[in-house]
Amino acid sequence: MKIGIPRALLYSIYLPLWKTFLESLGHQIVMSSHTDKKILDNGVKFCVDDACLPIKIFHGHVMDLAHKTDAVLVPRLVSIHPEEYICPKFIGLPEMIKHSVPGSPSLLVMDYNARSGTEKAYHGMKTLGRELGASEKLIKRALSEARIRQAEHERRMEREKGLNPAHALDGKGMEGIIRLEQGTIGLIGHPYLVYDQFINMDICNKLAARGYGTVFPENIPMADIEAACKRYPKKMFWSYGKRLLGAGLTMMGDRQVDGLILLTSFGCGIDSFVDELLVIANRRKYKLPLTIITLDEHTGQAGFNTRLEAFIDMIEWRRRYDNYIPAHGLAVYTGKGTFR
């Protein structure tokens, strides 16, 4: 059977798990095209209006696969870590696709819910394997191989700072990445914003053209993220909210970056909280150049480029006056890592 996997939402994080599992069961995997204007337009046209841009993009990718495959995989992600949740739109995504996409292809719905424990999260994959007619022995072997590939992918992300997970899935490494000529920028955002070149206006290459390397949330070890988030009195139960917050705090606290860019999609409730917490922490303690860029289907290149250029100018202005001591009063910035 030809099974399509949309190149959208969390595919850049979990593709090794899904792809290896289905291929080990004997199925052929077909990826949707990279996001382009046609995919965006189709998603915007058929998805409900109040959905965020990444959800609309996912609809477009399903339509791209509709006539190329026998079925399309639509994961129902409820929780990816014990006692935590992710965006509720992921839970209802299969139903949204079924009732929104005209001539909807056959959908393979795979539940993934780690709320009660990591091992229980794979029950949905086993159920899907049985629905596809695989034996219990084959399902067990396929799942074992898939988990190994997924663990390797996650370890590589933490090991190779600045490596884009989407590039790694396409067989690319660190070649050609401009690093540390001018500095390093922390790019904080959900994977479907940070790693989709069409949605984020190719921000990584634009930064690289100015000589800046990038560090992503997936490059920060989970232990560091957990430690950074413990400063708050209440545990954050949004898994990706916690990852973004902890990654941003770690980057700023360890002085890993010269500035921070927060990418957010319009209407994202989780991002509205996380971004505010990072802005407050930066203002009170770290005082790094920081900007928030909000993305939706109306975002244009001109405005985006202007915001990015202004941010880079702010970093370079800061560097130029690094050791400036005013004749009167106290210097706000007195060198890297030292603030008043």
C-alpha cells in the first residue's frame, strides 16, 4: 500500500518513528511536496477560518497527497510526555480533515497518547498495525526498529548544535551552514514554524547570509530544559510550551546566543503565554536583543525582511557599543554576560 505522510506539523520531529514503522510493515511511503503557495492556498480555502496557519498548511498537504497515495497518515497526538498535553487542535485533526477536505482520501488515524506513560503511547501504533493486517510479531519488530531510529534522530539534534531537523531528514548535515562569523541567533518556535522554509520566509538562510548561525529548541538537551523551567512555581503542562520556554531560558542563561527571535503563529494561545514569560525574563535579567515575529497567511516578504534587518541592526549596534561607559549614570550593558 502507498501511504502518504504530510510534510507538515510535527513531521520533522517524528518522521523517523512513523516512516520506519510503516516501511517495516511492508508499505511504501510517499511524502507530500515541500510547502508552497499552492499548498497554502488550498489549506486556507478548505480549512475552517479560525484555525492557525500550521493547521491550514496541514490541510493543504493532505490535498497534495490525495491522488498520489492509497491512504494518508493523520496522527492524533494527544500527549507526547507523561502528565502533559500539546495543542488540542491535534486531537481533533483527523475529524477536521475528514469534514473539510473535498474528496478526502482514505485516512489512517494513529493515536499517540503518552499521558499515562511512555509505553502506553505506542498502543495506537500497534492498533494501526493490526488494522493494516500485520502479525503481532511483525508489529513488535517494526515498532522496535522505529523507536531506535527515533532515538537516534533526537540524539543527533541535541549533539549537532544548529542542525535543522528537517534538513537532517532530507539527508543533509552541517555542510554549508555559516556559523559564528558574526554571532549566533536563538530561533524559538514550534517545529512547524521554525523548520518550514515557506512559512518562516526562509529565515535561517537570511540570517546565514548576514553571517549568523542559528540554534533551535531541539538542539537543547531535555535535562537543561527541565532544569530551566523549575524556576517557576507551577509545572507547565504544555509539552512544547515547556520546551520553548526552557530552551529560550537556557540559551539566554548560558550566553549561547547574541539575540533571540520568537516565531509565533497568529492566534496561538500557548505561544502568547510562553513569549510573554521569555520577554519578562529577558527584561529582568538577561537584556539580550529579542524580537517577536507573528506569522499567518497574510505575512509578506517586505514586512518580514524589514523586521529581520532591524533586529540584526540592533545586535550589531549592541556589539559596536559593547564597552561604552556613559559620562553620567550607569551603563546598562557593560560587556557580554555582565549587566547592571
